[in-house]
Amino acid sequence: MAVAPAYESVGAILSPPSDADTLQSFAPQDDDAKAKEDFINSHPLAASLRTNPDLTESRPHMKIPPAWRKHNLTGGTLAGPGKIAIPPFSWTEREGKTYVQITHVGTDLCGHMGIIHGGFLATMLDEGLARCCFPVLPYNVGMTAKLEINYKAPAMADQYLVLRATTVKVEGRKAWVDGHIETLPTEEGQEPTILATASALYISPKQASVCIPESLPLTPNVFANRDALAVNG
């Protein structure tokens, strides 16, 4: 039936997966994806983040209903071999204070040969900084009002990147966030290299309250698709 995907999407919004559920929602389809998954899972940074009781781990893209995810830039269009081979892992601190994300970037995300496109890094920063402050914004959703980026070093393709963000100020419907992207050390004693820094302003739209049915609980998971909607405005 042609309407089936619509019903599935509505069901996903009404009963969005929990953060814990998203960690079980992705199954690598080939050896390369499995190797990347295993590398992140066994990395000391991931182990350290998982021991922090103030952090909640999730894979945000897996909260987007599948029927919508295929149309989402980072969750669908740029997902797959050679691009974003596996959904990023993320850790969010309570009350939207900080956010950490680990992502592998492939060889098909380049501008100059072998160098990740600066526009892709900008998208990473836009989405990552937005996810950091979502918990403190009304209805847990925000639109990008301002994003400033300084590129510090080339981001080479086929490597793991770490995005770190901190919510620095909140006033009503507005939240200011600082963050950066750095390399993930792959050898003991190796120091990360900062590739780009950013600062951003996100605003929860006045219309957010009328866009959410009164029957839905106002929790951080109300918009199962908020990653698809809120960070591209």
C-alpha cells in the first residue's frame, strides 16, 4: 500500500526509539563497516566516555524514521561505503552542556583530492553544535541562526574525526554553542589535531509549540526526526 511508509513514519514519531535502542539499530553490512564499528567501540576515548555517568550515548541518525532518513543529508544521502560508512556515535551531557561525536569520513567526501570538503565539515559542525544545545531549547528543537567557522588544518579523507561542543549561553529560545573538530588519535601517545573551530547561535522557532500535537509528551525524543529538521534551517 502506498500509504504504508507514511503510517510507519507517524508511528516512529509517536514512539521514537530510545537512546539505548539506537545503539542496537545499526548492523554493519560488510567487513569494512564492521571494522570501523569495532575500532570506535574499542577505542580508549569511547571507553572513557562510556564510564562518565553524566553522558548519554546514542546514534542520533537512527532516531530518524527510515522513510525520512534516506532523504536526510548526513543520515541518508551521504551515508554508505566511501562516505559516512557507519552512523556516528555521540555522547550528550545532561542539560545540553557538552556533546562529543565520533565519525569516520571516507574518500568520497572530498573537495580537493584526498581532503574532506570544507562544506561537509561545516555540516558536521552545524549538526553537532545543534545537538549539543537541543536539550535546553524549548521543545528540544532549534534552527541555525548563525554559524561561524575557522578552518585550522586540512581534514584528510579516510580517518576518524571527533567533534566536541559546549553550550556556553542560553536565553529563552536562544542558545549559543562553541565547538571544534579534531582528529581521533590512532596510536598511543598521539595528540589530536584541531581541524576547524566554530561558534553558533540556535533559536527554537515560535511555531514549535503549534507544530507538536498536544497528545505528544514534551520530552527530548518528541521529534524523532528533529535531526532531519532542526539543523538545516
